[in-house]
Amino acid sequence: MNRPTFHDFKKKALSDPDVRAEYESLSAAYHLRKKLIGLRKKAGLTQEELAKRLHTQKSNISRLENVNSKISPKLSTIEEYAKAVGFKLALDFVPQNTSKPHNNEVDDGKQLGVF
């Protein structure tokens, strides 16, 4: 008897529209937190070291990076975090309907800003 792989389990779970909607609603927050952790590690910093750079406590860094956290960080906090690990924050907007081409332009022809 073969046990299903995680990939198989995820595929089956996401075939349920309610599960897919919830998964997609949490996707951005999950990816943000995973990215923060990756950047901190790439910078060679522990949570304690980063907390010192940001003049805060390790528990705040831990909460910020926790993928299960219900708290949404402020944009300014994410910008400070990025700067402390040697990066700058860049934002992008992508269309919800992925079947249309995406060129990062708004209707008036101006490019979307990058921070």
C-alpha cells in the first residue's frame, strides 16, 4: 500500500474550491514570511542579531517570521527588516486573472512604482 505524497495530498485538497480559496488567501503572507527568513539567513544573521540591528527583541522577529502568525506587519516594518539584512523592498501587483498578459502598467500608462 502506497502512502500518498505531500504533492498528491495538496493536489487533492486544492481541488476543493473552499480549500483553494483559503489557501490562496493565505499565500501572500506565507510567502512574505518565508522570504524574510531566507533573506535573514542569507545575510548570516540570527534572529537575535537582527533584533539588535532593529532595536527590538528577538520575540518580535520571531513573531514577524512565524508563518502561523495572525498579525500582519506594517509596510514600514518590512522595509526596516529588508534594510537591516542588506536589501530594499520592491512591490509588484499581478492580475488576479492569470490568463491575461501582465505588463506592470496601469491604465494611464505609468509604470507601477518600486520601493
